[in-house]
Amino acid sequence: MRNGIFISLEGIDGSGKTTQLERLRLNLVKSGHSVVVAQEPGGTRLGRRIREILLDAANQDLRPISELLLYFASRSQNIDEVIIPALETCKVVISDRFTDATLAYQGHGRNLGIETVRTIERIACRGIQPDLTLLLDIDPKIGVQRALARNETATQDESRMEREDHEFFCRVRDGYLELAAQEPNRIKIVDARKPVDELETEIFATVEALFSTFDAE
């Protein structure tokens, strides 16, 4: 295999991406791959501090452009400290969200516009993007219900993002689907309504197909 492979999982809140990320990680490890998980936002000491600010439901006064810059600050740090070193040592990097999330949530959800997000991306990410993005697509009503039920089970409070209205998550989902239509070779849509085990099998098969294309190069 060439230098490491970079995979991201995307989806609105409650799509099940975090569950599938862990299952994918375990399947890759069982297959003999060395895997690094990158958390977004977070993943580094600085990133974890930024994550606290971004998810704190008390920070309702956080302006959209400030939110955008904080996400990219965390991502830039993550790229330098986690992602690039892992790729350079031929590891598989799995990221729980990446720039596609910012395009969907801030570009579409917050109505900041795609070009604004792309401008900051060019500075912060320096051309780093996933080789494969798995988009777990689900109706926003179902996703939010799942997220709220998860929080109740885990005795967690809602995050700041989960307090957004239905229209916000509809814009986010539309943004994701627009990105997938623009980059069908990189972004693969997965129906997140499927049973968890079926999703796991489908996702791992998609990742194995990616490995096959790189092995053939």
C-alpha cells in the first residue's frame, strides 16, 4: 500500500457515524492495518479545548464566523499533529468528520456560503482531504430524535449544535448531498436507516474496494 490512506465519516447528528467509525476501526485492525482515529473537533490538546467551546450549550452567542474559524483552528492543529504524521508512516487515518462537515454545517446550515468556507480551508488544510468519505445519510427528524435519545441514555446535556431547529439540519443534509453529487468518486452515500450490522458490512466493503484500487497503482 502507498503512503497511508485517509477516510472520513460524515453525517448529521444522530446518523450513527461514531458507532460505525469504531466498528470500522476494529475491522481494519483485525485485517492487519495500523489505524489512527482523528476526532473533529478535538484530537489534540488545543483541539480539545476548542471542542469544549464549540459544543458548550451555554455559548449561544458564538457568532457563525467565529465558529467557522474555531473549527478550522482545531482541524489545522489536527492535520499537523495527528493526520500527516500517521499518513507518512503508512497508517490508515479515520476521521470523525472533516472539512465536508464544515461545508455542510457552516457553509449551508449557518448560511456562510461555500466560498467563505473554501477560502479558510485553503489556508488551514493545505490540500489535505480524505481519499474516501462515507456519508451516513438520514432524515433530520430521525437523526435528531436519535441524538436526543442517546443523550438521555448517557445522562448528557444537549450540545449547542443539537439545539438547532429542524430547518437548520435540513440545510445541513442538503449541503452534504450537494457535496456528494459534486464528488461522487470520493463521497459515498450510505443509507443510515439500515440496521447497524448491515451498515458495518457495507462500509467495510467500500473501504476494502478503496484499498484494492490503491494496491493496483
